[in-house]
Amino acid sequence: MASRDDILAAATRHLNVDPRASMAVLATAAGVGRATLHRHFASREDLLHELGTRSLDRWEASLDAADADGAATSGDPERILACLRDLLSRFLADSDDFGFALTDSYLLGADDLLARSDRLVEREVLLYAAAQATGILRADVPPRWLGHAVYGLLVAAREAVRDGDVARRDLDTVVLSQFLEGGGAR
Amino acid sequence: MASRDDILAAATRHLNVDPRASMAVLATAAGVGRATLHRHFASREDLLHELGTRSLDRWEASLDAADADGAATSGDPERILACLRDLLSRFLADSDDFGFALTDSYLLGADDLLARSDRLVEREVLLYAAAQATGILRADVPPRWLGHAVYGLLVAAREAVRDGDVARRDLDTVVLSQFLEGGGAR
DNA sequence: TCCATATGAGACAGTTATGTCTCATATGAG
DNA sequence: CTCATATGAGACATAACTGTCTCATATGGA
């Protein structure tokens, strides 16, 4: 019997391939009848909203687990750097599952998700700003730019793995060093 | 009177905001009747296909204008670096207009566009490989990864400008140095 | 002015997805 | 075994979009 979580997992997997999949398709993908799908999620919007909520949950959990706030206020360069590494690794792990949420646009439609997303961005940017203040990250760009750069590299990472251009096991190293040191030769 | 190009421009602008906009909405956005829109583009697929073709045209034109092939085969480090700078700047200029094509998935549906896209990627990757061979770009990552990284940073750039986090006039510098030198402090 | 052409408004049928509903069946606890 | 519950199949009405068509009108050149 497919649980609510099973359905969400299948929907995520399928929406990664085809973001416009219909409820009927998503039901089939989850091995569930269309009626059952509607019993769990009253409308398509409900389903997407829950998917959005869960991806924000994961994002928030990563910030918590890496103790981004603690690192940001610590003023300790090494701790901040370790936090950045940890955070990026967690983001990469999640981007496998929630990749489509990165680029899909339905998230921008829900005001509550958007507001929550803004708050998470804020927390993350505080970490970047602290990293700039302690000499870990360059200070000649806006801290928010660094957030966008991380986001862009997550998109790049997802595509690179999907196309088989970077092995999953190398991903953390490649993305982290691309973010910190860039693509220029040493 | 709205020309075919005017309609395409309006459609691009509008699809950037709402990738799922209907033909009726796109017609209104272009200040044109729905019938007229269908006279120019027999189907929605036709419209999207032409949009995809034009974005690939721009991409190809950038590779041509920067003489990516010539630089790649020249073996001249300075020329390759200059070409990279030029190319990135051109990509950034285009990403304003064709931004939605970066992340939207309809492009992947059309085989001919996909094949053409693959050929352009190939040309671009040859440049990255040449840059690695001449010590411009780091050689410890796959050249294709560098292509993905550029793509990701273009996505980041679009979002950063849209959110007002980076001024358009600073974009070239910020993105180029993020790509080459990364976000780590010097 | 006259006429060819392009346009906008809108009707129309066909298709697809949505959300609700019913009913027969399967499953699992007691 | 019995029964309550969850499920799958599918009917149904509704809504939205698509692509085609007609017709009245506007525009611009001869």
C-alpha cells in the first residue's frame, strides 16, 4: 500500500523528468489510482504545495544541521569554512531529490512558500556575510550574489550528474572547489 | 502593426515570467488577436520551436563572434582567455532575453533542437579543453563540468539581476571573476 | 476613391485535465 | 469468519486550451 510519503516520493521523481505531468500520470507513477491520489491531495495545487513545503523543510534542516546561525555569529573563520563545506554537501545531497524545485516556477506562485524561502535566504546570506567579514569569502561582491552563485552551481551539479559528466562521488569536491577557487588554473 | 519579431519578443518577455502562458495570454501580451497569432505560428509548438531556434541562433552567433573555434585551435593562452571573457559577456547579454530557455524544459522535447544544442556544447567544450591544455583553466575537472558551471552561473546571474542583488553593469565582472577565481577570499 | 490585404472579435468543435462521485473489491483487524 | 476501511476502475460534469473558421472592419497602396 502506497503511503502518502511514497506518493510524494514518486511524484518528486516523476516531476523531475516532466514538470507538467498530470495528476493521472502522477497517480500511475505512484502505482495508485487517480481517486486515491485525490484522497491524499485534494487538488494538484495541494500536492505541489506540499512538495514545496518539504523541499523548504529539507533546506531549513540543512541550515540547522550545519548550524549556520551559530557559525555566522561565532566569528571563527575555520568554523565558518567548515560550515560552508558541510552546507554545500547537504544541499548537493538534497538537489538529487528536489532538483525540479530548483528551477520550476510553481513555487513562486504560493506566497507563504515564497515568504518562507525569503527567510531561509536571509539566514544563509548572514553566513556568507560572516564569511566575508572573517576573510573566508571575497568581500568585493554582494553577499547575496554568493547565494545566487551557490544556487547556480547546484543547478549545474544536477545537470552534470544527469548528463554523466561528473560522477556523484566527485560532486562535493568539484562543486565546492568551483565555488571557492573557481575554474581558473592555480 | 506587430511584426513577427515583435510577437516573438513579447512572447519571450512574457514566458520569462510565466512559462505556461497560453496562446491567448501571449496574444494579448503582444497586443495582437489570437487569430493573428495563429496566422504567424500554426501551433503553440511552432512558436516555442521558433523561440528555441532563435536562442540557439544567438548562442551560435556568440560562439562565432568570439571565434571560439579559432581560439580553441590556436593554442595561444592569451587569446583563449580573451575569448572566454568575450564569450561570457555575450552569454550574459543574451541571458536577459532568453533566460527562460535556460531553465525551461520544452527545449528537451524537440529532437532537432536538442541535437543542435549538443553540437554547440561540443564546440564550447573544445574551447574549455583548450583552455585547460594551455593552463588557463584548471585541468583537474572534466571540461564538460566547466560548461555546466558557466551555465549555472548564467542562471545565477539572471536571478541576481532580477532580484536586484547585482547591478547589470557589474554583472560581467562579477560573473567572470566568480567563474575564474571563485568566491573564496584572495 | 477603390480595392486588396491584414486584422480583431468571436463562434465552434475537439482535446485534455480536473475534481467529484459511485460501486465493486480487496485487505486486515478483531 | 465478519465487518469496517481503503482502494481501483471508471462515469460524470466542468473548465481551460487549442486550432480552425467566418465575418466585419481598418489600413494602406494604386
